[in-house]
Amino acid sequence: MDKICVYPGSFDPLTIGHLDVIERACALFDQVIVAVLHNPAKHGCFPVEERLRLIRKSCAHLPKVSADSWDGMLVDYVRKTGACCVVRGLRAVSDFESEQTMAQINAQLLPGMETAFLMTRPEHACISSSVVREIASFGGDASPYLPEAIRSDVAERFSKR
């Protein structure tokens, strides 16, 4: 039986930090589903379908990776996919508190659901999608923080603003 994990997030857009976590999850699991969990209360910079396209483009070299989207609770998505684990990247110790709480709630909602925390490599600790969006929105070069495969896509998106 394949070990499937879900790596949920907004990925608005995917960063090199996200890609690093995805690549490392591939070493631990047979299948990695990068799940864009759509939050109707948040209006993203990139539409969900565009985020999925950027994820697929960034992960084209990783045959174990698929991209999907989901409206609803993470535990329902995990149940639907048959995943054994949720992967979360942690940039700093401060991320752990909220992630630990969510992992405990999810384990109560879906007994047996595991969460694996992967620490971000130090060189990626300051990178977030919001930082990338802010740099790009002010006309700065966000490319060092993006997977090479999508740098031009993101730059084009912000040049139209």
C-alpha cells in the first residue's frame, strides 16, 4: 500500500521553501499531494487554478507529486485521498505552536491522522508567499525566492498590475 501524504497550503504563489519541503517529502512518502485549500474568506493574488498550474510546472521533475484543490476541512480531504499523513513546513519555532494546535485538532477530528513537521532549511526561513507578493507588487525582483520554472509566470502576473 502506498504511503500518501498531503501538503496543504495556499501556495499563493509556491516558493522555493515550499518546493524544498515537497522534494524532502518525496523522500519519505510514495505519493505527495500538494493541496491548495481554498478559503472563501480569503481572496488570493493568484486564482486557485493558476496556483495549481504553477505547482505542477514547478514539480514537473517530481513524478511522485500531484496537485489538487479542496474546499472544506483538511480532515475530509485526507479521508477522501486515503493519505496517512499531513506534511507541514515550519520556518521558525513560532510556527510550531499554531501548527501543533491544528495537528491536535485534526487528530481529534480524524483519529489516526498523523502530521509530520519538516523544518525549513535555514536559507529559506525568511521566505513566504506574502513576502514574494510584496516584493513583486513593488516592482522588486522576487525571482530568487521562486522555483526557476515559474519565475517568468509570477513576474508577468505582477507586471500587469
